[in-house]
Amino acid sequence: MSIMPDHWIREQANKNQMITPFVEEQKRDGVISYGLSSYGYDCRVSDEFMIFTNIDSAIVDPKDFDKESFVERKTDVCIIPPNSFALARTVETFKIPRDVLVVCLGKSTYARCGLIVNVTPLEPEWEGQVTLEISNTTPLPAKVYANEGLAQFLFFKGDSPCETSYADKSGKYMKQSGVTLPRL
């Protein structure tokens, strides 16, 4: 399994629409960088956020998730409360090839501010907008800027295609759009 370089990512984006919209080079003037990098792609976070709130002392239950635990905001700057988190989504839509697994890591600019980005791997033949979990580990409110870079996706190509892809399994998060809450 090898990590794939910029020219391969570009080819897949242009030929197979692996990433749309695709930004061919890193944009960084006055923004947190996004676009194609040497061995990855820095995605942008959209302006749709679901900010966790505990007004009603809810219990977080992945089998019975209460949407009322979140406040929805469409904004250019999301303020995440101390020791809390928000869900957001990528601007980009991904269409992963059958022989590729994608791993996501948060950008260092946010990590150095105590914001951690968590995304599970994008499995072979998964498609959709990626739901991003952004944790504020600090005791202070923290800003996240919409339409700027938030995380980097790394593309690992297997030696051969997998036997069973995410599409073959009819995965529950297939072709998601918008911020998607836990499903059972």
C-alpha cells in the first residue's frame, strides 16, 4: 500500500471526479490553506455547523442520538464552546476508488490552537460530503473559519482492489450530503 502523490490525486480528481470541486494548488493568502498538496488534499469546511450544547443535560447515545443536543448555525465563523465540539461538513464531495483508502488528519494551524479534527477513514467506493468532528480541547471558546482549510486527506492505494467495498455493503453513510448525525 502506497501513499499517493499530487499528480495522481490531480489525475483522479480530473478524470474520475474523486474530489469536487477540486482546487489544483494550495490557496493560502490570508486564509488557512486548502487545496492540493504534495501527498494529500487539504479540504475546506463549509459554513454549516452543528454545535454541541448540553442545555437539557442530554446523554450522548450513538444508538439513539438526540438532534436537540445541537444548535445549527450557518455562519462564516463558528465559535465552539470550551471543552465542546461541533460537527461540520466538507465543501468538497469525495468519490473514492475501489482500491483506495483515505485517512484524514487535522491541520496543524488548528491543532496548535487546541482544536482536534476527527474523521473515520473513507473506505473504498465511499461517496459523499465528509462529516467533520471538531473538538475544542481548550478552556476557551475557539473560532473555526468556514470555506478555509480544516483537514488533510491522505490517499493510500492498495496493491489490488478489495473484495468488498463500502458501496458493496450499502454502507449507512453512503452518498451523505450535509452534516450527518450518527445512524444505527
